[in-house]
Amino acid sequence: MPANTRNAITAIINFAASVMITAWFIEQKFGYVVTPEAILLSNVVACSKWVIMVIAAIILLETNKWVFIKRMSFASLTGSCAMFSVYAFRYIPVSSWQQFTYAMAFALLVMTIFFFKAVINTQLSLKWFAAWLVCLVISIVLQVKVVFSLHPGIVTNEVSHFFDSRKKSEIS
């Protein structure tokens, strides 16, 4: 099997696993995303930065495009897996809002590190990393402003019950 085919298949598998993990994480709601439309919109926003970068790589890169896409997919997958840290943050005596925020910040940090590593290891210009950072910032702003419709009252809307498995099973 040619290297490009292997890289493409690996990228597809990594991105698919990342989308499934992200969709599962969003579906868990954690008290913030409550409607199916909001869950779908949140997943679309979360995936959009990767779609934009894959399309850019396919169109703009002449060499190493599939190596880079495979490395991007790994960054996406590791970031999605890092969201599971929300369960570790449950044991820190902070609010559910902070637990969720810390897990998301950790996931973003992991993704950013691995994406930067993908750019460097593929010997691409740092403009690729800068473009991804712009997409990431836009994605975060869309999540906060459009999907979550955050406002100061959300911190006090009793979302902590979603982090207590006994209460969550009673609610579901």
C-alpha cells in the first residue's frame, strides 16, 4: 500500500475517532449544551477548524500533504482524548464550571502542542500554525457566543448535579 494511502487512511481513522469522542463529550452536556441542535452545532464548530486545515493542505501543499494531514489528525485525536480529563478534575474542589473549563483548556493545550509539532515535523512554514490558531480562536468564540450562549448566570444554574453520577442517573 502506498505511503499516501496509509497516511490518508490513518488520518480518516484518527479524525473519525476524534469526532466520535468530541460528539460523546458534547452529548454528555455537563449542564451546558441541552438541545440536539446545540449539540450538533457545537460538534460542527469543533470540527470546522480541522476541515478548513485539511482542505487548505490538500489544495496548497504539493509535497507531504498526507503526512501533514495524518499528523493533524493525531493532534485532533489527542485533543479529543484530553477532554476525558474532566473526570480527573472532578476530584479538585472547584465548581463544575471550573472543572469543565480546566478540561477544555487542557484539551486545547494538548491540541496546540501536537499541531505545532505537526507543522514543525513536516517542515512547513509557521504560517500554517498561525492560520490554525486563527481558526481555533474563531472556533472558541463561536462556541462561547453562539453555541453555549454563555452569560454570568450560567455559573449558578445548578449544573454541578451533572458531575454527580448518582444525581445524573436520576435526571436522565
